[in-house]
Amino acid sequence: MGSMARAWIGLGANLGDPVAQVRRAISALGQAPRTRLLRTSSLYRSPPMGPSDQPEYVNAVAEIETALDPDALLDALQGIENAFGRVRLRRWGERVIDLDILVYDRLQLRHERLILPHPGIAERAFVLRPLAELAPDLDIPGLPSLSAMLSARADDPCEPMEEDR
């Protein structure tokens, strides 16, 4: 597949059957072009980050290897979201599926379509906990250690689900 990058993808859903949606999205991620699914975290349940008049979320993180550059990977993720019927109704609103590139190798990037690492990592226990499950020693460029970020979010509600993986 040529030169491969390691990336971590955040997944979340709170409409329809969120557990099934996240699992289907993980499967679709494994079918993305020039991409190999390596591992996935447990599923986690958390309250909505945005408007509180929406169902709780199911979240996970997937670790992949990809020969896609960051823009092509973003296109592939948005293609999966569109195939699932994702509609963006309001900022941080309910969604059938959400896929975000969290970390792409050690790349730091800032342009209108994409910021890497994802700018919300440090504030989101629903990203930090599954990410730390997969890669507890991951060094994220420009951010404190995962353990330090997790400590800062220790009181945030985000619990592993009692689901078979």
C-alpha cells in the first residue's frame, strides 16, 4: 500500500441504534480504500457535549494504518457519514454517526477543512478514555500527556459499556 500513516479515529452516535451505528461505522472504516483497521476500543457511553435535549452518545476510537493523506482520509470519513445518512442540523447536535480524525501520525496541520491533532481532544473524556485504552503512551503533538489530560477530565461522565466487543 505504499507509505503508511498511523491514525486514530473518533466515532460517535446517538440516533437510531447508536451501538449498531458505531459498530457498522468501524466495519466501514475497515473497508476504506488503502486503509487497514488495526484495533478498536471498547464502547463508551457519555452525555451529549452540546445541547442537552438529545440522547446520550455511544463513542469509540479506532486505530488505523492508511496510505491516504489527511484530506483523502477526511473525504473517506465524510463518505461513510453520508452513506449512513448523516445530516448536520446544529452544532454539536444529534447525529446518526460522527467520524473525526483525532491524530494522524505526528502531523500538526491547520487549514480550513482540517485541524490536526483534533482541537477538542483535551476537553473530551469520551475521546481521551477510549484513546488511552488503545494507546496509553501516545505522544500527541502539541498536547500534554494522555494521562495528564485524563486526570484533568477525571470527573467527566464517560463510562465503558457492558457490551461484547
